[in-house]
Amino acid sequence: MERQRVYFSLANRTYYTNPYAGPWNFELNIDRQALDVFEKIFQQMQLLEISNAWRAQLPYIQYHLDRENDEIDLRLKKIYALVHEYGDADTKAFVEQLPYFNKRV
């Protein structure tokens, strides 16, 4: 499968094919199927955050017991795993130093 260079913004949950199109965090060399996976995970995260907004209105449910937050964290780990897979050496080194991927944990 043919790969293309994209500029990935985690905060904005998007990617650009032009580095000047918007702010980005990671430069990835990625195929179309992997981009589809990113988009699917972003959609899932958006739905979970909407659910979290409703949960936030209920003060008797403690944040650290909220299943939706755990689901968002899981998807964030998946995103960083994909960034690691398709990133360059500097990107891989950055992801590997994150607490999610710390081998001592």
C-alpha cells in the first residue's frame, strides 16, 4: 500500500497533507488504511466525551470510577501506538518516553 506524508495534530484530532495547513505535532509516513483507523478512533473519542459531559452533571459519580474516561485513555494509547508505528526515529523516541509506554510500569 502506498504511503503518504501527513502532519498529525493530536490536540485538534486531525491531520494535514500540507505542513502549513494548521498546527501539528507529528510528521507521519502513513497509508490510507491507517488514516481511516485514526479517524475511527477520533470519532469514538468524540462520542465518549459527549457521554462524559452528561456524566459530569452527576456529582455523585466520581471521576476516577468513570468507565468512559478509561475508554478515552485506551483510545489515546492506541493513537500513540499508531503514531509510534508510522513516525520517524524522533517520534518513536518521544512516544517511548511517555508513561503509557514506560517499560518499568
